[in-house]
Amino acid sequence: MKKISSFILSIIMVFSMTMLGFAQESKQENTKELLKQIQKLQQELEKERNKVSQVIDGVNQSVVAIIGKNKKLRERENMYSKFPSNLQHGSGVIITSEGRILTNNHVIDGLDEIYVVTYDGNVYKAELLYADKEMDLGLLKINRTDLKPIKLANENEIKVGDEVVAIGTPLSFGYRNSASKGIISGLNRPVDRSYTYLQTDASINPGNSGGPLVNMKGELVGINTLGTMFFQGMNFSIPVSDINYFLNHYNKFGRIKRCFTGIEFEENWAAVLGIPSKQGLKVITVQKNAVVSLNQVKEGDILESIDGKAITSIAQYNEVLKNYLPGDNVKLTFNRGGKKINITVTLKEYPNRENGK
């Protein structure tokens, strides 16, 4: 009996030693695997940092700072102040090697003279080629022909969640070519109810206006234009689709040929509050120079679609009209007391628009 007990005890001891060895070996394997995962994570983080750095390095040469004195604010200037109160600055982005620069209209509006500081620190006096207050875009030209233009992104490939970098001159000239990283938080945001914007959580501060918002390929997806004072991480950029529209019209016509119907509309409360709605726009005024007569369209009629494209907000109405030129024929569909009314009209060009120099 003692022999059997000793034998069993020996087996238990051998088994225990074996299991302990396996446990130690397993523990070592787990430690190795954990270290391997940590190393992999560190490599991925380093790769991500390098990717962002490469994007910034590649784009920086296409970013400029813009500065000038605002004649509208001259009378406020305090002669005893260290800094002139009418000094105005912002950012811009180079779009041709021959010196064309895109920025916001509000960056250059009212400036006596416009000066551009390029990446290498050189200063140039800029010529204003064209500006559009409605779209808040302006086009400048400097006398230099060896600049690095930025590449424009494909507007159809931009998605919510895409990583982006905003570059510009926030707060003061001392922070020239500052960069902040974020994502595309939303598309087609009707911020001012006129046109739609890209929403991003990349930081956009005063002075960043006019600078580029780029994707991880270093391509321009938007022009930074608006940061919110009351909500962090909620900033807006003019999308590349509007940039293409602006540049195409300028290159073809020397100005934006914006379409005009002469009908004033009112949004329903759902559209104003951003609540999804299928309700169209209510007619509040038909102007004398409208493309329709008072016999055709009456106050209170509801515009439901343009050439079959549903219209539920003023921003959407403006976006749809961007697809046409003055002189084009379109079908407007109205609803009057439950009855559908289709009217084919010839679009006009907006009269006396505050565009250009």
C-alpha cells in the first residue's frame, strides 16, 4: 500500500512539475505575445505620426499667409496702439504654379493693399482677380512662376470619418502654417442656409480662414472658413465642389454666372431646425423680373422640385441651381392646395450682384 501511495505521489509530483513548466512556458509566451503587440502598436502610431507629418510637409509649400490693412477700419486705428487695429490677416492656398491663390472673400474684403507671404518667407503684393461674397471665395495673383500648386480632391470620394488636416495662420502671424488634425464630421451642412459646407473637428481659429483642409493624400477637400465660438470641435469648410464651381465659372466667364428665378421662398420649420422633411419651399414673393408671372405662381404655392430633383431647403435650392447656367430651361414643380403645377422656365442671371473686384 505504501509503495502504491509513493508511486502515486511521485506521479503527482512529476505532473505538477510538468504543469509548472508548461505554466512558466505559457506565461513567457503570453509575455512575448504582449510585447509583440505593444511593439506593433508603437510602430503603427509612429507610422501614423509620420503619415501626418508627410502630409503637412507636402502641403506646407502650397499654403500662404495673407495680410493687409482694412480701409473700413482705418478710422478706428489708435495711433498710440502697438498694433494697428485695422490690420487684417488670414490664409490662402496656391492653385497654380503661376501664382494664383485661393482664399476667403472675408479675408481680403476691404483691404487697401493685399500682401502674400509664401512658405519660404518671401513677401509679394497681390492682385485681386475676382471675389464672390455669396460663396465667400476670392482669387488672388502674385508675380511668381515657380510655386507648388495644391491638388484638388475628387469631391465624390469625400466621406464622413475621413482623416483631414487644417493648415493656416491662426490668431497671429507668429503662428504661420500651423496644422491641426481631425476628421470629416459631416457633409452638406447648411450653416448659413445659403450653401452647404463640410463639417470637421479639426481646429479652425481666426486667421485660419482661407487655408486648406486636406486629406491624407495631401489633396484639397475644402477651404477653412468658419469656427464656432460656442462649441468645440465644430468647424466648417467650403467643399471642393464649390471650389470647382467657382474656378470653372471664373475661367470660362470671368465671374460666377449665378442663376436667378426671381421667386423668394421660405423654409418650413423642420428645414430651419435641420429636421428631415419632404416639404418644399413656400413662395412668399414673385418679383417683377421673375422668370414666371403672377398668373403662373402665387404666394403660398409650394416648390417641390426642379427638373425632378426634390427641394426641401433654400441651401438645397441653391445647390441644385449651380448645375445650370442662365439661359437654361428647367421644369419647376409646385403644389397648390394639393394640385401639381409644372412650369418650364428659362433661368436668368442674377442682376446687380455684388461680385468681382
